[in-house]
Amino acid sequence: MVAVRKSVEETKVALHGVVREMYDRIVKGDPPTMTLPVRTKNNIGFDPKLGVYKYGKKQAIRDATSLGSAKQLLRALHVIEFIEAMIDDGKSSTLREMYYISEGWGLGKFQSQNESNNLAEDLEIVTRCLREDFKLRPEEDGSRMIGNITLRERNRKGQWMRINARDDVGDSGYGVPYNVEKEKIEFLEHDVKFIMAIETGGMFDRLVENGFDEDFDCALLHLKGQPARSTRRIMKRMSEEWDLPVVVFLDGDPWSFRIFASIAYGAIKTAHISEYLATPSSTYLGITADDILAYDLPSDDLSKKDIEALNAELTDPRFADGWWQEQINMMLEIGKKAEQQSLAKYGLDFVTDTYLPEKLAELGLN
């Protein structure tokens, strides 16, 4: 099912369905349960219609036959009550705030932030709602964007502001909010040929300082490492609504490969909303394993964890394509990884004057 935003009433009905499953079993004298997909790599399959990886049909049943599982169900009930109260009061909460609020839930108290985050994701999966429908927002800042893109953003007073992400912002760019849906952001017009997503802040600032967005008629988007959901969502919206190519410029290591996979095909943690966040048409630009050799880039030896990660990626369905298999095997063979900033070996302008133009030309974007 394609993920869509739910109305307030639809969200409540979906949450009440979780409670109903537990209640119906209790009145029959059976332990309460919550049913959800198995959230592992082995239960992810490629959906050819959507072009993304999604959870398969394997399901897990969480019941109250053990103390640990019973506490999880209790926490789920507390969280549902908390979400419904926020909806009724017109409030929102960060995931971190929800974790601390659980201090007053007695036996339902969370032991770690990770527990509360995972339960919020579980409820998304079971209800087919989105975290935004629950009025829950992340703690992390959104990404930064710069380029000749004009949009309207609704501010906290409910007023619409017209913003050009090049002319109306400073060098740090436009700050992407956590909610990038149409009730918050409307895309008006653009004069760009493609969107370039960039992993590191240093490289983003280098391209901005060198005027790359204006010279190559593109929008630059700083991913801030593993991109937040709002970052992936706004990329998808711009790509689809404006029919713009997305190219992804990352470090050359296994962890950056996984960043690209989450952008293009979805991540295991968010496989239930891959079609809502992923941009299957996006292209990996670099740094590649063969770049390390072709450009003789300064590099570091692969660590044991790097090697383990690369070997795991060889069996990851998101890297099944022959090109990815070749790049991963090449990196294992040379035993090296390299950062974006290693291009500075040839001077501060090399990345914008030589490397990126050559890469973009191969893709027909220069």
C-alpha cells in the first residue's frame, strides 16, 4: 500500500485498531497481541511496481506471554494514549520528549531512547500511518538546500512565506523543516536541471563557495550524513513533482554506500514507508572505488568493520545490481576507502572544475 497522509480521524481509527486487537483477545481469555512484519533484511523484497524495497509477508506476533513482551504492549497503549491526547490538544512532541514523558508511566517506562523510537516505528507499520500523523517529530535538524528553487512555506503563525532557496537565503542555504508535506511546503517554480545531494558539510560549503549551483544550474542539498526522513522526502517530492534527476555525491566507503541505498531504495528501519521516502531514479555519482584508482586519491585502509560491512552489502538486495557488485568487490580488492575531501589533493577548485564536470558529463548532465 502506498503511504499517504492520514486525517486526524483516520489516524485515531488506525490507533484504536491496535487497541482493539489486544482487547478482543483479552475478553476471550487469551493473551493480548500486536502483529507486525518481521523487520530484518531477510524479510525485505524488491517491489517492481514501486521500484523500492519493502517488507515481505513474514509476520511476528508480540504477545503478553513473557514479562518483556507484556511491557512492550503496555508501552504501546501508553504511547497511543499520548498520541491521541496530542492530536486532541493540537500539540506535537519530539521523540526525545516522549521518552522522558514515559518516566510517569510506571511499568511502561522506556529504558532507552532506542526503545521509544522503535515503538513509534512499530506503530507506523501496524497502523499504516506516518510519524507526522502522530504529531511526533525528530530531534535532529533538517538538511540545508541552496539553488534557484522557489517555494512557499507556512510559518508557525499559519502564514505563507515565499522563499527562493538561492536569493532569499545566506550561504548556509534554506533550512528544510521536519514536515515537508503540502500543508507545510508548496513548490512554486525552479530553474535547475538536477538536484545534487551531498554527504558532508565541508563539501556542501565548498560547492556553495565556488558557485557550483549557479554555474551548473542545479540545487545542492546537504544530507548531513545519514539523511533525515524529511531530507529524503523533500528530495523525492522535488524529483517527482518537477521531474528532476537526483545525483548523490558521497564519501567512498561502505557506510556511504548504505546512505545511497536508503535514498534510492529505502532502509530496513523504514522499509514500511520506502515508497514514501525513496527516490529509485537517483544515481550514485561518487566517490567510487574506481575513482580512488583513477584519480590516485589519498585513502585509508579498510578497517575490519568496513570489510564486514562490504561483505554484507554483497548479499544485500539493494546492491544486487552488477555495477554495485563490481564496485564493492573492487573496494575489497584494493583495501582502500576515500573521503570527498580527498579531492583537495589537486586544489580547492578541482572538485568543481574537473571531478564533478567529468562525472556529470558521463551522466549527460553537463
